[in-house]
Amino acid sequence: AQSVTQLDSQVPVFEEAPVELRCNYSSSVSVYLFWYVQYPNQGLQLLLKYLSGSTLVKGINGFEAEFNKSQTSFHLRKPSVHISDTAEYFCAVTHPGGKLTFGTGTRLTIIP
Amino acid sequence: DAGVTQSPTHLIKTRGQQVTLRCSPISGHKSVSWYQQVLGQGPQFIFQYYEKEERGRGNFPDRFSARQFPNYSSELNVNALLLGDSALYLCASSLRPGNEQYFGPGTRLTVT
């Protein structure tokens, strides 16, 4: 069975400051890892994904994440946040062909 | 190109009623998955369909059922509604199971 833990339910950050949203996973098999963003009253939009290869993955809107197999982590980072980044962020894991298992989400609030 | 579409956008039902939610995948996508997102939580996997066959089912009671049509659109049915079924129901499509999933805007179901 797979599981995902997002350690922070809420993260307030000042505008133009850096941010890191933490994600840890557990799985007995190889997995694919994803970060999704959900803006208010909308569905989920894929930010980035790790399937294989380079452990540093770059996504949309200036976000990046690093896959660390030894620490079973896939933390999301952005060097400088904007007001428009205010949203809920979900980390998810799946093994090839399988369902997506999501974390409980991290609400990112940008303070002007 | 149109993304994943879902109907209706919002729905209000009373306990004990039945509801049908609809999803149209991105053109060319043959796999559809359904997720339930209760307020404040991450999405939970309900069903996955591929080429009109059920390929996976989450931990949901038999009151939940789904099907996929020859045009790859899908319906999710929930019978004997409970207050706890109130949630955002998300549909996602992909070329095939294991490929990147694209989410629709969701159907918000309120059970009173």
C-alpha cells in the first residue's frame, strides 16, 4: 500500500520570499510522484511530475521539486512566491498503471 | 482543445436519493478515473475505467457505481445518499492507465 504525508497543513509566506512545501511517501514498489495545485473552486492542475531520471524536476509557474529516494521525500520549492500562488497544493504518488494516492494538502497563503 | 468536462457543476440532493454525475474525457483519452474530495482533505480514489472495463476500485461502498461508454465518457452513480457523501467529485482522464491524469473542474454535491 502507498501513502503520502504532507507535514504542513498551512504555510504562510511573505510575497517574494522562498517557500518549501514538504511531502514524504511510503511504498513497497517503485512509484511516480506528482504535485498538483488547486485554486479556489477549481479542479486540480498538474505542477510537475517525477517518473524517472534526473531527481530535480522543474514544473510550471517557477516551481521545482527534488526526489530523494533515501529519505522518501519529494519536497516542492519556489525561490520567490507571488500573490497568485495562493492555493492548495497536493502531493500524490502512484505506481505504474495504478491509482493516484493524495496527501491531505498544504494551504499556501501569500502575505503582501 | 477542450479539457475534461463534468456536469452538473453543482447539485443538491436529500438523504436517500440517487445521483448521477457525468464526465467527458479529453479527446483521444481512453481512461477515466473518479475521485471524491471531502472538504479539507485530499482526493480519494473511487474508480478507474479503461476501454469500458473497470480497472480499479477504491474503498467505497457498493452504493457507488460507475460505467464507461463507447465514446469513453463516464457516469458515476451514488445510491441511497448519506450526508457524508457531500463532497467535490473529480473526474480525471488519461491516454491509458498509468499516464498523466488531467482533472476536470469537479461536481460539488451537497446532501441535506
